[in-house]
Amino acid sequence: MVACGLEFVFVKMENLTIRRYVSLLESENKSERRRALESLRNEIDTVSFAENEFQFLFKKILRMLSDSSEACRELSVNILENLMNRASGTDCWLPFLIPVLVQRIGNQEIVEVSEEVRLLLVVLFRGVISKVGSGMSQYLDESVQILRYTLVDPYPKIKQESCVCASELARNTPHFHMQSESLVKPLLLNFIHQHSRIRLSSIQSIGDVVRYGDGKSLEVVVGSLGERLLDRVVAVRLAVARVVGDWLLHLRDRYSHFHRLLPLLLSCTCDEMDEVRAEALELWDAAGRQFLKENEEELKDRMDFLEDTPQHYPPDVRRPNLGCRVLAQRNASKVLPALERELGDWIPDARLKASQLLGVLLLNAESHMTQHLEKILGVLCRACADTDPAVGRNAEKAAELVGYFVVPGVYCRLLLPALEADPGPGHLRALAGVLRGSERAGLAEQLPLLADLLQGRHLRCSRDAALQLQLLGCCAALMLVCREDCRAVSQQLFAVLLSVLALGADGSVARRATDLMEELRTLEGVASMADLYARHISPVLRDLEADDAPWTAHSPKRFIFQAVVQHSGEAICSSLEAVGRIMVRLAKPDADPEVKVKMFTVVSALFLERHSSLEGCSGLEDFVKVVIEDVVAGNLVWRAGRTAEAVRAAAVTLLWAVLRGSAPVPRPLVASCLPLLLSLVEDSLPRTRLTALRALARLARAAFTADTIHKVLPAASQRLDDVSDDVRSAAVSLIVSLCDPLPADFDVLCSSAVVDALYSTMLLHLDDPAPSFQAIMLDALKKLAHVNPRLLHEKVHASLSVSRNTQGNEILLAHVEALLASTSS
């Protein structure tokens, strides 16, 4: 009789009950077969079997594994497990069980259709491995064949149980390495399973399979393990740390794989979870101590003279042991290329892990990184420019470690040429990090070189906000580390900060530059920001003057000049000459009109400040002369076009600001500017007409004569008809300021025609449709009544009958009569 590859020889069972149940297994009724199996399961523990009876029964039950009834197959597996555990040896059942397991669950085609029964068979197989132990070596091929298919079984619980089977088989079988590679691929397929417990079991199993295998598959496994470092489940990442740590300690050919294993474990030491970090650090420390012990002779000198933690060492960081440091140093050259590739990965999490690993690697490599510094700096610059803020922060921290372990003279020779050739935010951010980690004494020696680089126009004149912020970061790092030593390069630092303040792409850049200016002031020990500017703006202005190239609206020097004027305060007094020369050059007819407008506006603000910075300046009078004569006058001349119109508006605003200030205006300048202003009161731009009238009021008071009144009054009177109410109001104010009071040389009788025309025009506008302007005009006429009250009385009396503003005329008439009465008495 043959079934499932088993040959049966009739054996007479001594126990009648068992014999009866065994005979019922041949029944065609599945219910009877199931009841027989249940009875056998219950009775079998109370019966002793001879060896031939045991084999006969075992084979009978094995045959039931192919029964059509799922319940019968489940019961059969339970009975087989019971029999297997009762047997004193394995020869009476193992040779029969293994082929059946291969047939049922060790084929590509699924023979056992029930997932539950397949799971029971895998559990049974696990029990076989545990019971047989090293004896499984003779069935290694069959065992591996079973696991190859159960590991990829669709049922998750079977996968999980198969992983445990693979681990036990690897640990207990002497010659497992001969077949270990066959299990690697099925296990790796489970690394991406949706269930975390399957991923966890697969990682734990691959640890044993590789450790007790031949090691050839480690290179393939490492890549998949690295991907699991990005797993969201903490237990999975912890399993990776444990597996890699175990390999570092126990893998037979681990020395040839250190460069593959170190990145995995070091990445775990900077995991976001404390549990993972703590265990990974313990494993890394253990691996270092073991390496030190295994290489005691080779490292004897370094151990004998084991240095304490260096004085200049990152704060709040535990220094790795000597073994860890040597491991990192010897494998850095192999790890760095892979790191560089990972930092260019399209997956943000992969780049984040790589940036974290870079910092840990540098911490362990310490000064040994110097021989790889060129590659390291390139990697750092690239990582610092990453679009992911977290990657940039990690790279910046790693750059600080370079500063701690590499002397400034060395990294300057490599990093500064790169900045000169292709400057970018990433390069500057890396430099800032390196500077922050540097030792003060060494960095102070490189200050002139660094300051000259940062002062270069290709950096400080950039309009890129990211680059500006990193440039400020470099300045801040220098001041943070070198402190008072920065006084030697304070001029260069001031030039950089001023340029960034002037060209700041947004408010945050300007605020940061202002804060650093204040810090520089503190380092220099000066009392105020004005004192700081007084020390440094002269060289800045000389640099601006030295450039003969024409300035445009987008020229960096235009913004720098504007910043000097805006922010220097009273310090500008010491450089008025230079400011005047630059203004004269910018005010030439062929200069950029937009630059002119900007320059006129910023200088106007300087004169119009409530507490002007120019008050008390020794050269203010000469400066005013230059501004009026050489800057403003030529730009007040009428020229056609909208652009020329804007220039005239800005120029007349500057003139008004100068005249409004406290500086005395030389009389010859009044004579030269008066005709130009008179022509501007008829300009097409209302703002220009308004400012021209205001400037005329200031200018006329500076040269307060009858001749001035005769020239200005007619022009002001004409503006009473202006379309702009502001211009009309300004014209009224100008007329009042000219005639109240009158200059000493003004003869009313000789000027009666001028006064008559003025009164007539103003009385006409007393009838203005706007009540508000009627009130303004009435008030003005009251103030001007003293010029010739009799004439005004006659004109008001004559206009009463034709005027629409009867009330206004009556009020004015009463005021004039009262004035006449007071003068006659």
C-alpha cells in the first residue's frame, strides 16, 4: 500500500481501541474519519507503542494530511505534533515527515489550499527544527525548499512563522551557510510588506540568515535594511539597529563589511526616538570596544597615550571610544561617496538621514577627516543648499564639527577658492557653520583673508535673499568666535553689513543686518551707531566715488549710497564733501533719471528730518551751495517728457527741503533759482506746482525785498485758478507770507498797480463755488488788508452789488472799516 510516498506494512496493534480508530481512518465517510482522529488525539497520550507500532501509526496519520476534509487535516497535524513530542528519537518519524512537508507546503503550486492548515504545518515544521537541532543538516535542502515558498506565502501569519523557522534553522544547523543565499531573496520581499510585524520578523530573520550564512549576500541586504531606516514604525527601526549591531559584533567576515554596516548603525544613533538612539549608541560603543580589543597590538601606542577629550571639543557631546573613532576613520573614504549619492536622492527622508549620518561620521572621524576634507566640504556645501530645511540644519551642524576638528588655515585653502569661483548660499552656509566651530586663536589668524573674501562685490552686492542671509551668518560667526579680534577687520565687516542692509531683499534681511551692526558697534566699543558710521563711511564713499561706471536704478552702489545717507545720522557731517561730489555726478544731464529721482528723494528726507542730522555741521553751508547750484538748479529746467517731469518734481522737492532747513541760503543762489521756480509754478504736474509754491515761500523769505514780491505775486495770483485745491491753498499761503509783513523797501504807492491787481483777483475768488476756499480767501484778504485798506475798501464796496458771496464781502468790509477807523484815530 502506497500513499504520500509512504510504504505501509501491516502491523497488528495491541491496543484494540487504537486499532479500531486506525481502521476507521479508511472510511469513506469523512465524519467517521474526523471522529476517529478526534478519538485518537484524546486516547493517544494514554497508550504506549512499540517502535513498529509507532511508525505504522505515524505513517497512517501522515497519509491523512492529504485528506479531502480540512478538519481531518487539522486534527492530523495536531496528532503528528503529539507523536513527534513523545518519540524518544527522530529516526522513527523524521525521514517520513520531511518529504510530506515538502510535498504539502514546499512547492510553487499550493497543494494545501487551507491557510489555517498551512500555518499549522509551518508551526509543526518549526517544532521539528527545535527538536531535531543540528540533525536538520541532513535535511537542509528540503528545509530551505520549504521556507523558500512559505516565506512568500500570501497568508501573513505563515510569513511571520516562516521567518522564525528560518532564524532557528540558521542558528541550529551546522552547514546552513551552504544554502543561506536561497532564503535571502524571499526574506527581502517581506521587507516592504504592509504589516509592520511581518517587516519586523523579516528583519530579525535576515539577521540570523546572514550571520550564520556565507556573508556573500550582505551587500544586497544592506540596501534594503537602509530603506527600513525610513520606516515609520519604531520597532522596525530598532530591529535594524539590533541586527546591524549584532553583525558588527559577531559576523565572521565583518571586517570586510564594516564600510557597509557603519552607515546603518550610525544612522540609528541619530534616530528621532530616544529608545532607538540609546540602543544604537550602546551597540556602537560595544563594537568599538571589541574592535579595540581585537586590534590591541596594532593600536597599542594610541591606547597607551590615549588622549583626554580635547579642550576644543563640541559641547554636550560624549566622545566616542577609540575603537569607534578608528573604525570611522578607516572607513570614511568608502562611506563618503555613498553619502554624496544619498544627499542627491529625490526622496526627502533619504536626504535627511544622509545629512544626519554625515554629522555622526564627522564626530567619530575627528581630525582624520582632514585627508578627505575636499570631498567633505563639497558634500557639506551641497547639503547646506538643500531645499529641505531640516537637511540644511543638519549639514550646518556637521559643518561646525569641521571647524572643531580642522584648523582654519587648512579649510580656508579649500573652501575659499570655491566661494570665489562659484559662490552660493550653500557655500556660505557651510562656511558659517565651519566658522562657528573654529577655535578663536586659529581663526583670528585668518580674519584678514576671510574678511576680504566676504567684502568681495560678487558676494556683498548680491540681491539674492538666501545668499544675503548666509553672508550675514558668516559675519555673525566671525564676530561670535573672534569677538574683539574683529576690530582688525571692522571696516570690511561694516562694508558687508552696510551693503546687505542697503540691498536687503526683504525685511528679515535688513533687520538681521541692523542687529549685526549693533553687535559690531559693541565689539568696537563705540557709544552710538553714529560713531560707528563716522568711523567707517569715508572709505565706503571713496569706493563709491572711485567707480566711473554710470549708475543705473539697479546698480548696487546706488542702494549703498542711499543707505549711507539714510542710516549714518549725524555721522554724515564728516563726509558732506564726498556726498556732494557723488550727488553732482548723479545729477548730470546724461545720468539715469531714475537714479536722480531716488537720490533727490533720499537727500530730501535728510533735510526734512524733524531733528535733522545736518544741524550743526561745519560744512553745511558749502554743502547747501553745492546742492542748490550744482545738483538742483540744472534739473529744474523744463524738458519735455514724463521722465523729465518726474525729475523736476524730485528736484524741486529737494530744493524745498534745503530751503526749509536751518542752513542759511546764500543770496546769489536765490537770484539764480527764483526764475526757475517761477516757471515751475506752471508745470503740468500738480505736485511740482505745489512744491514750487512752497519753495518760493521759503526762497522769498531768504531774499525778502520788494523786487522779489513784484516777481512772485503775479505768478502766485495766477495759481488761484489752478485745478488742484492744494495748489490754490499753497498759492494763498505764499501771497500772505509775501505781504504779511511787507519788506522795508516796499512802497505801497509805487506798487499800487500790483496791489490793485492782487486785490481784484482775490475778491474774484472770494466768490469761489467751494465754501472752504471762500473761507481761506476771506482770511487771506483780512491779513492783507493792511497793505492798502482804502483801496481794498473801495473794491469791496464796489463788488457788493455783483458778488454772490454777500456775507463774505460784508464781513471783509466790516474788517476793513474797523482797520481804517483804528488807523485814523
